[in-house]
Amino acid sequence: MAARLSRHLACRRHSIRPLQRRAAAGPSNVHQFAQEGFSRMSEYEKGRPTYPSSATKLLDRIFTKNLGASTVVDLGAGTGKWTSTLVNYFQGPNTTAAKFQVHAVEPVVNFREVLRSKFSSCNEVVVHDGSAKDLTRLFRPGSINAISVATAFHWFATEEVLQQFCDVLKPQGWVYLIWNVQVYDLEPELRHHYPEIDERNEQFLRALKRKVVNTYHDETSPEMGKNNYRAMKGDILKLVNDFGLFGSGNEYQCFHNSMQQLGDVDVVINHVLSISSFGRRSEEEKELVR
């Protein structure tokens, strides 16, 4: 079992000045590391958790009662974990939007196949082949109420991408960023947030990180460091604030103990193998990890 915490950062676009639409390149813009690492969707779908209900409560700030219809982009939708959360939110009894459309944008072909299968009977979800740099190719200027990015923004956190966000968002539109973060070893000040993790489980998680994750998923390597959310937290905040066309994001809001990913050892194995750096390894190395 792996306890996790969720973090979110929501920023509202300010209508400051007209924004010129830029030409976008094709889906090949997706980071090669992610393209290779996430090609095996089976481990990702089985091993990655969904997102906590506490995170969706914040969506009421974005989708006000006077909004009417809502058009939302789920960028880097993966296998639809957050997409499903959005659909459930809009279909719930307390929804604030009269009707909705979720555009799931995903550059990895295997993930798109899962998305199309999962939402084949949901007319409110449209799946697109594209990356963060394709938004102005896919959507009209000023046509989107909100862009959400779940556990993916660190792959394409650039000023160019923020400009694309602004180009397609309506004035006062929102960008909603959220991450699920795995917890292997608990710092003393966080221990009381996770009373359900007993000493035996905590020892197992620490051993998993020391003997497997640290060996095969080196977050300190130059390649991983460039796309490691934890290392980039401060850089992401600075990027959004310095860009100047969104409301100030001063800190991340954490939902401690808001969600747990529970399951048998297969869930743990699939979760570890769903990490991008594991997905790029040979079958022999993956079998060694198992």
C-alpha cells in the first residue's frame, strides 16, 4: 500500500492585454522521456491512484453558479484518472454548471486508446491527439473556461506553454494544477497525518524506496532532475508568478491524508513500474524490479 498526498495550485488568468495567437507544432513536442516511459499503459492504469474528493471541492471556485456551460481541457490526460474525477464532479448533485464538455488532450497513443475506450459512452468527453504546445491548434482563442493538468505540468512547465494557456482561455479563466505525490518515508512532522500506516508498513515503504526506487529511479540524475516535480516546485511557482498574466500563486495547498492507495503487492509493483524512468527500462530490468 502507498499513502499519498495531493497538492494543488490554481491560478486565474487576468485580462491584461490582447494576446497574439502563436503557431503550434505537432504532437511530436511531447518530451521523449515521457513518451518512452509511459508507453506501457497497463502498469499505469493499474498502479496509479485517482484523485481525492477534497481537491474537487476547490472546483466550485472555478465553476460558479452563473457560469452556464463549461468547457474544460484536461491536458496530459493519461489514462483518464483526473478526467473521470472531472466528469464525476460535473455529473454530481451539487454541480454548478448547466452543461459541460471535457477535452482530454494526450500525446501518448496507448493512453489515448484507454481514454477512448473508457469514455466511449460519454458524449461530454472528447479525446484529442496533442501536447501542451498544440492548444492553439486544437482550440479557438478565448474558448476555454479552465485548463487542468494532473501530475503532468512538470513535463512542459515553460513560458511558451503558459502563453498557449492564455491564448485559449476566456478572460478570468483558470489553470488548475494538481499532483499526487508518493510517500515512502514519513518525516516526523508529517507522521500524525498518516495514523493508518503502522510500523511494519512504514518499514516496507522505506525499504522499497531504498532498495528499489533509489536504485532504478534516480531523481538526482540530470535527466530526471529536469522533470522532477519535487525539485521543480519552487521553479514552477516562480514561472507562474513571473509570467504575470495569472493571479499570484504563492504556495501549494496540500491535502494531507486526503487519499490512500490501497491494494496487494501487485498494486505496489504496478505503481513502481508506472514511474516514467521504469517504463523506459528493458524487460529484463523490469523483471529484476518485480
